[in-house]
Amino acid sequence: MREPPPALPLAAAIHRHLPEGGLARGALHEIQMADRQAGVALAELILGRLHAPVLWIAPGGEQPWPPGLQRLGLAADRELLAEFRQPADGLWLLEEALRAPALGGAALRLDRLDRIASRRLQLAAKGSSRIGLLLRDGAEAGPCSAVSRWHVASLPDAELRPRWRLTLLRCRGGQPGAWVVRASDGALWVEEPA
């Protein structure tokens, strides 16, 4: 049996709350967004750490701004973009991406999801080295089979750099926690516990 790939590093203060010492690979992770800017930026930072091509899946007209990706550590030439009209199409794209060995991971921006669909996504990721990210509006988020559930909200910053309140709501085998974090050049820095 093959050794599972190491967890994806985030920040040392956060690792203590995660059972694998980082963001588990071969798993689906949910990001609840208090605001879309914070959720998209956090997802892009995570995808940028994968050092492999990634797929960004969103409803038509909601793709990320390529020049902003560089600041978060994701080279625009490593990101593939896909749009969908029907939620079922977005779910299918993410499920297929989580099975594609050429990709390091994928993110889907979709608010409504049932437990069966989220379970299918988790099973598609399981046993691989890929990370699946499901971005949902925090007010709309319901049940989900993701391995971890995060909440992110933008905070003001005098230097206009990405700064968020990041909360680990739940994680299988982990411990909830909250932090004020800053993103800079693909790194995530914990300023203080929230």
C-alpha cells in the first residue's frame, strides 16, 4: 500500500489543531465565506501551495482576477478555469478533477449542496494526493461531508494586504480554533489567536 502524501502546510499555530499537522490531502475541505473576496483569496493561497496545475470551477462570470493570483502564490499559468451554468455541472467538474492525476487540486464555488453530493466529492478525493476545496456562502452552508470546515472573513488592513479572521469550525480528529492571519507572497502568517 502506498504511503499517503504529507499534509499541506498552512502555519505552525494552525497545524496544532489538525490531525495530520497540515491540510489533509486526498480530502475535500469546505470554506465558508463571510465575504467572497476572503474565501477566494484563501482558496487561491491553498491551491498555490500545491505546486501542480489546479482547476478553478465557478458559475459564469465569477472567475478570479489573474494578476491577483501572483500575490497569493499561484502562477496564472498553473490555473485552469472552468465555468458552469447548472450546479450539477460544477459538481461533476470537481468530481472529475479530484480523480485527475495531472492536477494537484481543484476548487468549486457553489452555495447549495446536499450531503450525498458532498460525500461523492469526498470519495473522489480519498486515496489521492489532491485537495478539493468547496467554497460556500457562510449563510447558505448546510451539511457537508468535508474533512474540515473553515470560516473566513476579511479584516481591515492599513497596508491593503489580505488579512482575515480564519476559524476552523470542525475537522475530523482535529480541534476547532480561530486566528487572525495575513497572506503575503504565498505564505500565511498567524498574527494572533482570534
